[in-house]
Amino acid sequence: MARSRRLPWLWVLLGGFLICSACASFLMTGYALGRWWRERAAVARVTATPEGSLPLSSSTEPVPTRSSTPTSTPTISTQTPPTQTPESKSNANGLPSRLQAIMERIENEVIEIRGLKPKHPVERIFLSREALRQKVEEDFFKDYSQDDAWKDVLELWTWGLLPRDFDLFSFYRDIYSEMIAGFYDDEEGKMYVVAEGFPAYARITYAHEFTHALQDQQWDLDKNLNYNNETCKQDSEYCGALQALIEGDASLVELEWFWTKATPREQDSIRRYYQSLENPVFDQAPEFFKKELLFPYNQGTEFVQYLHAQGGWEAVNQAYAQPPLSTEQILHPERYPKDKPIKVQLPDLSQVLKGGWEPIVEYNTLGEFWLLLVLRYGVEDSWRLSRIQAERAAEGWGGDAYALYYHADLDAVALVMDIRWDTAEDLQEFREAFLDYAEARFGPYQTTNGWYRWDDTLYGTVLFQAQKDRALWIVAPETVVEALRDAMIYGSP
């Protein structure tokens, strides 16, 4: 499914749908930075505003942060003379030399802040906003079809996060038109820039995206870290965590650039731009989608900030040698790198689901963050647990695996999920929360031999069991649900 190539789509946007085969953070475009900036500015400001800079808001009230995350970011020295970047290329399109000089200035400033030197020049491609939008659409939709969107909707509908008739394909087209400001393409090694005056908000985007170029040249995100569609279709949890590292890194650099390198005029212009920014497509998006889209920027920045507080940029660099493996580690940075996810195996369901059943997802991991989204941001308000209950229920996650099948003639889905928990107490907390969620979504339940059962739901029969450190969740037509239950308990027949 497309979820951050978890939902392969969510990570491409904003670097989101994963398709970061264009490492497209499109970040500072429209909705992403506008919302993200307003939520994160005070946290990024940390304990002190650098002398001579302008605050993003007039409020001096600190923004709450996780208790486990240090509330101060080490000051990055600006005394070392800027490292000169290799001469950048550009296509001959008449861009004023003044704007090219600004880009070179930003590159040098990012190099100084981040402490990474480019191995070769980064070619800049200047396009109109419309041409850039068309390129992004072409790059994305050549690998994402109407059928892919239909499968993604089917899965998200099964999780209770989208209506069955949601037009995901059109939604992507609309949201692209709202978000483009520029991006670094790691397949081509090129920086795509909107050549329409290069305003201040595009400059802060450029600082963010040039950081991606440095990351890619230093670690080769695709080949060395397996940040690509093939890996992420099979292990979306890993890609979700890795993207949070990548985007959190670039976001912290970008914020440091704002406070220490942007001119007062640039700061004021950026602040005013994002304070007045409106993002109607993003604002009307499903709640889970907005949370997913901002995860690598919000939680990713907190994660990188935590590492930076432990050992500066060298500690962040070490994270690329030992990447985070789960969204659990991103949400709880103090657990990185020791608390590794449990690898959960599924039985061969093809022996049970015969005669017309098609695998939509043969194997994947949901992870703590997406489990939280399911419990907290269902398509119906009445299904949603409180934020505190959902977070506590998901926090003890130790590992999981799930599979989803579809039968066209029956128009039916079959979902199996096996979740492992750190402790029996964690499982008990999840069980109580899940029953509250499931009663709101599926209605009253029956209990038989330790199994909770809901019959005649919109999805067929729903089964749930929680014992020791393991929870099983099965959704399927009544004709196959018992066989799936036996397979999950005893293995394939």
C-alpha cells in the first residue's frame, strides 16, 4: 500500500510517499511548511533566540516537548570560514546572476552548518511553477496508476481511515498543485528550482533541499540505505523511520539556517508568508493523512534534535551508519538504537485463501505510529480514541506483521494482523483500548474461548484475541475467518 511506501504514496509528498526516489520533500511548499512551521517554530527556537534574529511569532511561551527529548539544541559555531562549494552548473535560461549568487551563498551556509562537503557539483534546473508541477506529476504518476490508488484506498478503508469511494488519485493531483516550491531529485542528482523571483520562502526551501543533496552524496540513500520503492513496499516501517531521520536532519539545518544565516529581511518575509499561507487541499485532507504527512518533519526533527543534543552533527551522521528501524524509535528517541522491532512471521495464507483471493499486501508492518493513527484518526469521529488513550495503547508495540487479500467476485477483504508487545502489561493496555475502539466501530461483541467476535459487520466477521505478549486481529467473510484463525494459531494447513 502506498503508506510512505508504507502507503507508498504518503512518503513521496513531502518526501513523503516514499517515493523519495526523488527525495522529494517538496517541503516548504504550501501546506507542508506552512503548517509544519507554525507547529515547530518555537521548538526549533529551543532555549534561546540567536542574537540579532527575529522570532517567528511574538509569543515567548515555550512549546511543550517530549519529556525524554532535551529542550536545548547545541549551538552550531559560525566562526569557521564558509567552505566553498564546487561551482554549480545551471541551464542557460537567463536566470539573473544575482539569484544564482544567492543560491551559492545558501549552499555555502548549509555546508558550514551541516559540516558535510559536496563530492561534486549539484546541477540546478530552473523551471516555471507550472513546469515544475508537471514534472512532479509526471515523475510520480508514471509509477502510480489508478489501480495502485484503488488498492491503497481498499487497504485504508479496511483500516478504517478512508471512505471506500475516496478518489485518492485525484486527491494527489490536487495536492501537488498546492505544494510545489522545489526539490532535489536523487535519481538525477539535480536541484529543481522555481525560477520566479526566488522569494525568501523558496530560499529556506533551498536550504532544506540542498541538505538532501549533501546527504545523498555522502551516504547514497538509494543504494547504501535502500531508500527506494522496492524496499519500502516490503518494509514500510523501516522507510518511515529512515525518512524521519532524513527529513528531520534537513529540517534542523533549515531552521538553523533561518536563525543564524537568513538576513532580517528574509526572516521577516518568511514569517509573514507562512503566517498568511492558506492550504485548502491539505486542510480538507483526512486527519490521518495530515498526521502522516507531517510525521517526518515534526517527529523527525525531534528525533534528530535528540541525537544532536547527545553528540552534535557527528551523532546524527552515525545514525546513517545505523539507521533507525521503526517509527517507535523515532517517537521514543531514547530507545534508539537498542530497542529493535521484533520480526513477526505470518503463515502461508495462500493455502487458506484459494479460489479468487488476490493478495493486496502479502506482508508488511504497520508499526507504532500507524497503529496510533488507526486508533486515533478513523474516518468516523465516533471511532476515535482520545489522544492519550491511543498513544498509551500503541506505545508498548514491539513488532507486527499483517497481510491483506481481496476477492473481486465477493467484493470482500481478508485482513490478518499479528502484533507483539514489550510486556504483558502493554498488551493489557492495548486490549482495553482496542475493545473500546472496536465497539465504537463494529458494535457489541461476543466472547468465546478467549476470542472477541463481531459478526455481520461491513467487512464480514471480525476476530480479536490478546494473550501473553501477542494480539491477533482478523477481518474476513464468515466462510474463511475460522480457517484464518486456525492458520494464525497453528500455522498453515
